[in-house]
Amino acid sequence: MKRPTHIPVLHSDDGHSPVLSVLKPLPGERVLDVTLGLGSHAEAFLKAVGATGFLCGLDTDSDNLSIAKDRLKAYEKQIDLRHENFRSLREDSFPPFDIIFADLGLSSPHIDRPERGFSFRFDGPLDLRFDQTKGATAADFLHDAAEDDIADVLFRYGELRESRRLAKRLHDRSINDGIRTTFDLKKCIEIAAGYRAPKILPQVFQALRIHINGELGALEHLLIVAPLLLKTGGRFGVISYHSLEDRMVKQAFKQRAEPDRDPVRGGITKAAPFEILTKKPVKPSDEEVRANPRSRSAVFRAIRRI
């Protein structure tokens, strides 16, 4: 399979890698990459942990997994790559890791392949599933859902104030004419939103994608379980791309880094089990954004188990 072009966020092959600078992988360490993608970050981790290190990679997309396996074939004795969603992680899923990493962004094939239905730039089936082997597509959801349910998805996951009005238009169009392709959806939003359509379209696609893939529920699970899978001194880092994700990561890390306090006297009864490694969230440099505009909204946060 020809390897698609993909530029990893907050990492470059010339040695500049904010992710590695914060997480500091060492020779012989164990790494869990829960969003393997095309293997860019995984390859960087494997180079850093050396011949005695190990990496387990998870991805819900079988196409991505195949590409990553080919990319990482030089490390085949050090890797365990699985077609699996990180929502399936349990405290006893693996022996503890030194590093756990998640990049919550889309991979380039998701955006650039019309048949995946992730982008309104191309006409293709309105799919939006990361794992195309299971679950309903976005087109199925719009056809089957009640108007109020569509409005709720647009409001919660797209943060759209006009969710009710848009939902009515989408529901009516889906019932009467059908919304089966990305351009069907695009045309419907352009009619409903007028001059505001260019701003609203990304929010609509985001909302549907988050709902179809259960992204925030999976992230909530990851933020609970991943810290339990860390060794003492282990690091957990997450790159998020929109405010809904980042708020969840920020709050979860803050809670982990707070000591236990006496509810009556207020004194500390137990030291915090984690420390925040990114006092200020790490964001792409202006140079990186110019080279890779898709990195613009990226925010990286990390914690360490004490």
C-alpha cells in the first residue's frame, strides 16, 4: 500500500519535537500509543527507546493500521499493533507503561480521501466513521434520528447556537430528499446558514463525527484508565484539537495533580499522585502552522506519575 503523505503535529523529522521534549522517552522504556494513525509519532518513540524498548499501538482504522505496520516493519520484534479503540482499555489490559500518548486529531487519509466522508471539500458518501467495520454512518444518523436528537448533537458537539433551526432543515431534507453525501449536507447547510455557512460547516461536520464515533465518551474513559496504566515516573500526554477535548484533558489532569485534603481542617492528608508537566499548554509554533495549517488548533498537555 502506498504510504499517504501525513505531517505529524508537534513533531518533525529534523529533531524538533515538543512531544518528545516533554515526555522524554528513554532507552528500554515501554510506550503505549493509543492513536497509532500512520505511525509517525510511534516511529519517533521507537527510535528514542532503542532496541531494548517496546511500543504497543492501537487504532480503530484498519487502513491506518496496515500503513503503520508497513512503516514500522523494521521494529516488528518490538511492537504490538492492534485494531482496537482505546475505550476498551482496562487497568489490567497490559503491564504498566513508561509513556502513554494520544493524538486526537484526524489523519490525512481521513481528510483527503473522499470515500471516507470526513471533509466537505470533496463529494463522497457521508460516512465519518473511523472504524468502517461497525456502527451507523452519519447519513444513517441523519435519516433515523429525531429532529430534537439532531439538534442536541449540533449543540453539544458543534457548540452551535442555531442548532434547532439547522436540525429542522437537516431533518426535513433527510426525510424528503435524503442526505447521503458530503455535498448533500454541504448544500443543505449553505441554504440554511447563508453567508455564515463557511464558518458553520466545520462545526456541523465536527459535531456529527464526534457523535458517530463516540469520541468524548472514549476520551473520558481514557483519562480515567491511562493514569492507572503508568509506572511510577510514567508520563501521559494528549494532543487535542478543539475546546471540548481540551477542557476535558485540562480538568482531568488538574484533578490528578491535586493533593487530598482534610474536608474539615483543609490540610493536606496525602500528596498529589501526579504532577503537571505542561504548566502552559504546548502549541505549534508559527513556523509549524505555516508548514502544516492543520496543526493550528493543536494543544498538548502532559502529566507524570510521582
